[in-house]
Amino acid sequence: MSLKSYVTSRVLLTIPMVFLLLTLVFVIIRVMPGDPALLHFERHVSPEVLAEFRRRLGLDLPIWQQYINYIAGLFRGDFGISMQDYSPIIQHLHARFPATLELSIYSGLFAVVFGVILGVISARKYDTTTDHSIRLLAIVTYAIPVFFLGMIFQIIFSVWLRILPSGLRFDPHYTPPPTITGLYTIDSLLTGNIWAFGISIRYLLLPSVTLGIILLGIFIRLTRTNMLETQQSDFVMSAKARGLSSFSITYRYSLKNAFLPILTMIGIQVAILLAGAVLTETTFSWPGLGTYLVDRIYHRDYTAIQGTVVFFAIMVAVVTLAVDILYAYFDPRIRL
Amino acid sequence: MIEVKNLVKYFPVQKGFMDALFTREKDFVKAVDDVSFKIEKGEIFGLAGESGSGKTTVGRLCVRLTPATSGEIIFEGQDITKIKGKQLRLLKRRLQITFQDPTSSLNPRMTIGNAIADALRLQNIGTRTEQRKQTEDALERVGLSPASAFYDRYPHQLSGGQRQRVIFARAFILRPAFVVTDEPVAMVDVSIRAQILNLMRDLQKELDLTYLYITHDLATARHICDRIGIMYLGKFFEIADSRAIYENALHPYTVGLMSAIPVPDPKAEKSEAIPTGEIPSPINPPPGCRFHPRCPRAFERCPKEEPELLLVEKNHWVACHLYSD
Amino acid sequence: MTNLLQIENLSVEYKTRRGIARAVDNVFLNLEENKTLGLAGESGCGKSTLGLSIMRLVPHPGRINEGKILFNLDESLIFEGGSVEKGQIDLMQLDDNQMRAIRGRKLAYIFQDPMTSLNPLIRIGDHFTEIIQAHEEDVKKDEAINRGEEILETLGILPERITDYPHQFSGGMRQRVMIGLGIALRPRLLIADEPTTALDVIVEAQILDELATLKKQFNLSMLLITHNLGVLAQTADDIAIMYTGRVMEIAKTESLFEDPKHPYTQCLLKAVPDVRKPDKTLAWIAGAPPDLIDPIPGCMFRPRCEFAMEICATQPPPLEKLDTGQRVACYLYTKGVSKK
């Protein structure tokens, strides 16, 4: 099978999967107990207001009609409208997504880079104190709750040392860089504004390190196990017997071959990363999709919750697809 | 005892989703491609060939471990390829198979006594005490004595040869009539191979068994088999009494196979030409005689026409155009 | 004849949870230039560990305890950050960089399983580039590939297949690639550990033939490690028989098969089937080798030996040279020992 036909078939297989996800989100929101409209208002409103409310949101239609509208809307990029002010949800997603993306990129990078480095060190120093300490670190970071770690960091760096801000994305006294990509670090560099870049990094540091540390453990353990496994493999033995340097064995053999499972794990971790992002954003008042989602949950804004969750689901599906394609590209055995 | 008629086993080749969507044609690994043979009661029938010859698949088909694509396997008067449900479970008592690697065939966390008694439990035979008694008898019978000393041991506490004995005890405790043994001595050290082979012979006499002995090692097969069939790419090339295979091999492939076996005698004459190349893929076997691209004696008829397995001497079947007329 | 390789008093131990296992115990061996020494024995006898010790690649938790591995280096090697002088050197005294310069260049090793011995993510050509550039830093990639193609052609593989990945090759071809990588830098000594065990008998015969041709063509000396005495009968000049980490007998191939001295060798030969002698009755050796973690005093073969005497339980018998030329570690041949 060629790479091209693998990619095509993988893309085609993603379509029913996404479809299933969308349906699932729709169903879960509908089977939750209570009438969304009543729950939204919390206190008594007149039947006329309620009827008008239902009509504008399309909640007065039969379920199957709602479903068709929902799916058809998604195809047009329409994620529905908010119960709060009837504003299109896509506007909110569009405004908030860059913040979440920026946080995810930096924390993901942190986790992968440090996870792989520590994993490699741990494997090379197998069964020494260094190895044991790194493994302990991996277990601790994996077990620790995000908000707890976030609060500890806030206390240390913002309250005691007063060197880093305890929340938000940018200093409220200054204007953030103009939107090009929506990522402050990139936009500030693109406009040559080093000052703004410095500020955005300062604000990014705590949340991305917090979320990064949570994901770190998995990458350490995965790298370590796979490195050890390839190090004991026959082909590494025979590479040693051919007199290859230990550097080239570590990087061209062990790490390259351990990279494939790490890549797969990155795909799986995206879901956990997004879930972690929700908690991290709340802890640090980070104005991303996570805080938006939590805020909408507080307001029992069912349409907005549905739209945001669908957006998350599509993100995960797309990244998983990308990872699978990359895997096929790197592993010659898949391209038969 | 067991008669195989036109047995066929094709495995579909895994293909991409797209290819499956847009092409009707499927590729198959033709693991067993229309073979027929008979094994007499009390006989040890050897099935020899290289990897990819289909010998293991034939063995698995004979004990219903894999369903056949087509063809019949007549055992005790009925075609076992069609049996289902409870009858199949009862049938499986009569048919047993042992695999090559005694270590991976045993659960490392189960004592060998339990591993053997498990076969009885699965078939709901006897009470707990009866099961224990029968298991100990089986251990004694395969030479692991005293049985009580072995019953509670774990596989890693045994040597390779002892583990192979456990495998036999487990296969024979259900009193089968027909046993397929897949390379029983391949993982066993040379110094105890003969001992295991003798054990197999003794068990055969005691329990009135019939064996299908699958092997790649023709040098050892002589010491246990009454008759030997040579397979290549899913086909039988030659079936004859053991003696005839060793002293009067007719098919050029059999001759090549024999000459390739290293002889433990430094003064032995260098063997004649060893066949060139390797066994081709069973997905698209060569047309005509499947061996013709590697055969030193191939002639114009070989690529065109597939030779039939014919009786050319007493009890000696060959599928080769050299002996066709 | 000069000795290319001379092993003196070599011992290797594995530290396991249950205790220490002496996998190679006080071994002495000589390998002459341009000869093939066969190293035979059953599973667990230490033959592979011995082979890996020569490369100094005994896997964790194994360790070479003592001994000398003297190797006759035909030219001085200079590499980035060091050098090795020519002449007789003790491999045990080299540092990691010196050892690495010798591995692959002067000593080549072929492993048993060709299916897992090549990196599945690296093309055959890159395997060649790697080994060549690891030892000859100034060789360009193109030149390395050209050399790889030439070697593949010698081994009967189409040179254009150098761009293939390992999984596109059959088992026999992969083992040919392994051999090709082994001889790429014209080493002096080729250690082959069960090179044909994973292969079918016809391919085995082909590869053994090719190894014999290459050995002549490149003036190689060979250490052939195998459990298959039939393979050694056809290829080896001398054979050493190992049991429980010790060398039991070393002899010329003909005399080993015609007149085996050690009781273990005798039993082993009686157990080996011979396709040319279908009527041979196969014998076996009752029992199993003793546990290496809990060794018995004296000769390790004693519990399975029909000639065992009192003295056999005292000290391990030394390997002694007989008048007929064989070296045997057995009290039956020690002068002045009463044979009761």
C-alpha cells in the first residue's frame, strides 16, 4: 500500500468517526435531565419570554429537525448561537481559540522536549540514582492535580517572590500586539515588538509550565521504556558490533526507533492536554476556550457548551489524524 | 484413520481500505492448495518442508484449529470440517495438537499440574480428586516422576526437555486418537532429542495413537516417521515410506532438500548442487510446477502444466513431470 | 602459523537475582590465521557469551571477570581521539574508543536472527554508509553506497536494492546483508553466532557455501558458533566443545568426529542424526546440565557421565594436550589417575 492510498483511506475513515462524535455530543446534551431553557433562566419568567427564547434557539423544533439543523450548521461552520445573547458561538471560539492554542503549544513543547531529554538521560543512566530520581519525578508529576500545582506556583512566584503574574494573558496596562495569528508571542515578534514579546512570555510561563509538568511524566516514562527496549534489541547490538559510536547508536537507533511510539502518544495526549488546558486556564484566568467553557457551564448555556465541546472533539480528531499520517510517513513498514 | 481430500486453505491478504473499496479482486496466501492424503491407524506420518510450505497449516486444519476453505477431512467416518457446537467440543478431545515452543505454550504463572488438569476441567471430566489422580498418572507416564514432586512446580523450574514432556502429558490426558505434533524437538537440545522421540513412540504404543509429525528437520524425521510427505508452497511433491524418501528420493526438490542437510561427517562427499534461490511467495506461486524456477531438471513442460501427484512405485507418490508417463 | 586470536583464562559472570552464574569459566582458546574454529555446545553452555566477550559486548548484567583476549592487529589504527598500535594487543586493556575502532573494522560479528538484526527504519544503503563512515571518516556517502552495492553484488543481491528497507528482504537475503556489513571493511576475524539457525536448510547450505568462498577471497579467519555439529563438520578446521561454560575438548575436525575423547563429545556425536545414515540409532544423555548458579564441584558433566570416578568430584579437570593432538578436560586421560 502506498503512502498516498494510506492517507486517503485514513482521511475517509475519519469522517464517520467525527460524525459519530458530533452525534454523541448532541445526544448527551439532550438526555441531560431538565429543560435547558428553564434551567438557563433559573428563576421564573413569563411563558411568552420562554417561547420566544425557544424559537430563537430552535429548541421548539422536533429533535430530528434540531439534529439536522445542528449537523447542517456545522458543515457551514455554524456552531449555533449562545443562550446568553444569541451571539454566534463561532465568534467566541474564534476569539478564544488562539489563547488556548498558544498555551497548548508551549506546554506540549515543554512536556515533549523535557520528557524526551529526561527519558533519554534516565535510559542511558539505567539503574542509577539519576535514573531512580527521574522516574520518581515522572510518577509525582503524573499524579499531581493541575490546579494544585498551579496554585503552588502562584503562591511561590507571584505571592512570595513577586516575579511572575498570577493570571491573565497580558498586562492590562498595555495593549496586546495586533492580531495576525492570534498567538501573542508570534504576533509580537512579527511586529518587531520585543517589549510585548517579553510580557507575553512572562504571562505564559506559569500556566504553560504547570500544564507541561502534568504531561511530562508520561513522556519521560514512554521515552525511557522505549529507549531501553531498543537498546536491548538485536539491531542495536549489531550496530555496536559494527563499531558505531554510542552517540549515533543513541540518536540514530534508540531514539529514532523510540520516536514512533512517542509520536503516537502525542496524538493520544492531545485530548488530555485540552482537558488539562481547561483546568489550567481556570486556575490562571487564562482567557481561552477552557475559561469560556467553564463560564458557559456556570450560566447553563447549553448551546454554547455543545458548540465548544464539538470544537474540542473536532480538534482531537484532526490531530489524531495528523499523527497517524506522520507515523506512516516515518515508518517504512506501513508503506508496504 | 484420517483421510484428507482436496483440502484447500487460502488466507486473504490484508489490504488497504481504499484498495478493498475500489478493487474486487482479492489476493490470497495459498497456504494449502488442494492436497489429499491418508494416514493409517497407528501410523506416524511425517510432514516435512521449509517455512512457507503450508505444513503447519495442514496440521492446524486437521484438528479444526482453523476452518478449511474447502475440501474434506474424514476422521472416524465423518467429515470434521463441517462439525459445530457441542459435537465439535467432543471431537476436540479426540484430536490434539502440540506446538513447537514448550516455553510459550505454558502459562508461566500456572503450576504444571494445574496446566494439565485444566484440559480435564475445560471438558468437565471427573471430580477434583479424579482430575488430580489422572494428572499425576499422566505426569508419570511422560517420565516426570514422582508426579507429586512435579505437580506444584512452575514451568520455569523445569528444563526444556521436561517442559516438552508436560506438553505431551497435557495433550494425551484427554485420550485423543489423533495427535498433531508441530516440531516437538526443534527447541530441544540434541543430546535429549532421541529421548523425546522415544517417549513419543512409547506413548503411541501405550495409548494406541496416530501422529501427524510436522517438521523441517528431515534428519530427525527418519527416526520416528513411518511415512513422510514433502510439501512445497501448499502442495505435496512426494509421499513415500520413510526409507524410500531417504534412499530413493524421486522429486528433484526432495533430492535438493536432502543434499542441503549438513552431514556430521567431515569426510562426507560434498553434496551435489543445492537448489538456488529461496521459496517464493505463496501469494502468486509460479505457474505450472511450483518448483520449476529453482529446479535443476526443469524442462519445457514444467512451467506450463502443473504435475499431478501420481503413484509411481509401490506406496511412492510423486508430483513431477519427470515421472509423469 | 601465528595465532590471530588467543584467549587466556577468560571468565564471564552474570549477576542474577538468584545468584551469580559463571557463564564462561576459565576458558583458553587459540585461533590461527585463515582458519575456522568451530565453537559447539548446547543451549546455555556459554558459547554465545564467549563470542560476545571477544567483542566486549556481553550484555547487562554480564561482566568479564578476568582473562586476556589477545588479538594480532595487522595495522595500526588511528582515529579521532586515539589510536591502537599494531601487533599483539589485549582487547581487555583497550578503552571504549579503541575497542570501538576495532569492532566492525577488524572484528565482525554476525548474529543469529537476521529478521531483527537490521534497523527496520533505516535503508540497507544507510546501514553500509554508517559502518563505513564510522571507521573511515573521510569517505563520502556516494562512495560508501558504491562500495555497498559492490558487496551486495558479490553476495548475489541486485545492487539497486540498496535503497530498500530491511522488511522488503527475505530472511536469507537479510542474513546476506548482515554478512555484507560484516565484511565491508575487510575484517581479520569474523565471529558468526548461529548464522544459519534461523534459516531453512536450503538457504542455510547456500549461506555456508558463500561464507566459505568469502573466507578464501578475503583471507578471513572465522569463529563459527553453533549447536549444529553437522554444520561444523563441513566448515571448521578445529572444533571446541563447550559444556556449562567450560571447554571440554578441542580437536581437529576429523579427529573430533573419528575419535572423540571426552565422554560428553562421544555422547553428543551419538545423539546427532545423520541423513546419510538413516539406520543410525540415536542415543541420548540422561538428565540435564547442572544449574550454573549452583555449580557442583569437580567436573560438571560428572552426574551424566558413565565413566565418572571419585576424582571427578574434587577439582575441575584441566584441559590437557594428548599425544594424539587433542586437548581434553577429563581425568580419564590424566596420567597417574586410577580408573575406578
